[in-house]
Amino acid sequence: MDGDRMEVFAEPLQNGGGISNKTIHVEVHVKSSSTAKRCDIKVRTLGLLNRHRLVFGNYKWTEFDDDFLSRNVESVSIVDAARQPIDLKNCHLSVYIFSLSEDEPSMLALEDGQELSAASSWLLPAAEFHGIWESLVYDGEVKTQLLDYVSTTIFFSDKNVDSNLIAWNRVVLLHGPPGTGKTSLCKALAQKLSIRLSNRYSYGQFVEINSHSLFSKWFSESGKLVTRMFQNIQQLIDDKDALVFVLIDEVESLTTARNASKAGTEPSDAIRVVNAVLTQLDQIKRHHNVVILTTSNVSQKIDLAFVDRADIKQYIGPPSEEAIFSIYLSCLEELMKCQIIYPRQQLLTMFELQTMDFKESNVSQLSLVLRSIAIKSKGLSGRALRKLPFLAHALFVKAPTISLEGFLEALDKAVDKQLEEREHLVNCV
């Protein structure tokens, strides 16, 4: 692995002799074809930021007034910032320079040359995971809290804090109904941290274990296969330049298998699978460069032995009215950027609708229409919400291009149809 692949630079920009404590995170996505030195990219990026000292919240540059940046950089993004004006001259800038791996996910190979389809591995940061973090909208500070948790985990490890005195297990449990983005959040978190901690680790590895696949296929030699799988994961962890994330999706299936085994409805080998997984997780958590991510759709079925291992147990529920509004707004902005909705119009955010004393205008009226659609959509999953703009165009738009007002009418009809179909499904059950 090329140690120059990613770098982080913290640059305090002074203002009047003082240094602001406010940290602004800047991600620089370098083109895969670039051969430029990271230090040169850093200098040109800081020059760009100096020329654009005032921005509002998150901001992305994809076109540059610098030929060097145009040749070597895909984008420069201010990320995870509050929705307020930011004076870049009066901030502490943390600049993360990275390129994306285009590699396809690989299967973890067994010693006999077979492939273990229950586990896949990605090199991070991965092109496949790019943009997921920004697309996920949650209420509160869920994403920030998860970032802070893992950052503190690494910090405590680096400071050699005695885990017998202050306990942490490097385990995150995200639970909630299907379609709320738990698995996507795990992937996005791993991607974000592989960039954010690139000063500490040269690259990241993301290993996804599918519990259903594990239990449905190898009861006869399950214990051996689990041990062998984690031996392969251990080899990844042994590279101390790597930050390794292990995802166990739908972890409640571990509990289901163990309880069924105790009840005599599943082979006794099933309980050995579960115990082998828990034992292996207990062993790998001792390493400083590993984080274990787990998800569950049915929190009531999660084994207490596993719950006890989780440092954070975060509920991920259906999006609120405000979150739904933000999801729709991001979809509409994308369709306007692609000129499917034309001409482009600026909609108010939910915050602006709630706090600004705006005059009656077409923009405010259309924003209120979008809010009414968001209210109607409450109860739908994030997965369903992201599909609705496509369905609106496919079912109710009769032309390649449509006005914003016309598209909102189509979106309203698509929501009605989605709710009607959901009602039919519930009645059928």
C-alpha cells in the first residue's frame, strides 16, 4: 500500500494574531490519474480557500480557477459544517487529501481455495461508498456522535488507556426497522473515518459478514469456517497501517440461531457458530485498529451477550418531517442539476421556512408545497423516499423535462400511490 495515498494536514489560519478554535473539515478528492505530490495539492487547496474566505455551511468546488487543481482534483469540499456563514480566515482547517479505490469487493478466500460468500472486503476509501454519507439524513446528531465515538476509541488506544479500568469494546450496534439506512450508515461511517483518520492510517479495509448466509450454508463445519474467516480478518488487522471495519449485518440472526439451537429446533452446531463468532470478536477487539459495526432489524431478538458488548446502541428510526423534507430537497436539487427539472429554482430549506420572515413568492409557495408532501410522507422509510422522485417521473411525468411546479404535482401523486400500495399490502397480510 502506497503510504502517500492519503494525507491529512491541519492548517490554523490566523486572524489578527489569534487562532480560532473552530475546526472546519475540508476533503480533497484527488483524481485517480493524478501524479501530483500531496504537498503541492495542499498548497493549491489552501490557496483556493484563501481566495474564497466566506462560505455558507457545506460547500463543494468542482470547477477551479487554478489549472493545477483542474488537472489533479475532482472536488474540494467543506463537510459536516453547520448551516451558517463560515469565515475561513478565522478557522482551524483540517484538510484531508484522498483518492478513491476503484477495486471491486473481494471475497475472503478459505485455505482450501474455496471462496467464502458470507464475507466481502473493500479497500477504503472506496468509489462504491462515495457520497453515501451525504445522502443519509437523520434527526439529531447521529452521524456526528458515531464519528466522535470511533475517534475517541482510536484516541484512547493511542494513549494506552487501560481498558480494564475504563472499558470499551469497539462495538457499535445500530438497530431499527428495515429501510432506515443502517447498513448504508455503517459503510458511510467506515468511508468517512478512513478519510478523517488518514493521518493515523494509510488506508482502510471494510469487511462485511452476512449472518444469514453464514448460518444457512455450513452447519456441518460452521465452527471451523467461522474461525478460518476471522483468521483472514486477523491478517488484515495485523497491518497496523490499516484501519479495519468489520460489519455483521442483521446480527439478530445470531440470536435466532442460538435460541433455536437451545430449543432443539436447529442443529446443535448452530450454537457453536454463535459462540465462535462471539469468541472471535472478543479476540480481535484487543487490537487498536479495528472497529466492529453491527445492525439489527429486530432489536427484541438481539442476544443480551451481544448487547453487552456494544458500546453504542443507536436506534435508527424512520425519518421525521424535517428529515423527509431534506431528503426530497436533495433529490430535487439533483434533478435540477441534471436539467430534468428546468428551469432551476432555489427552494427554501425547512429551517428557513420555520425561522425566516419571507415575503409571499413563488419560491416560498413551492417550498410550502414540498413541506406538505413531506408531512404526507411521514412513516415511509428513507429507502422508499429516495425511490419516489424516480417513480414520480416514470408514472406521472409525460415529458423528459418538467417545471418544478409540475414535478411537485407528480411527486405528490407518487406519494399517494405509495401510501395506497402500502395499505393494500397491510390488508393482504
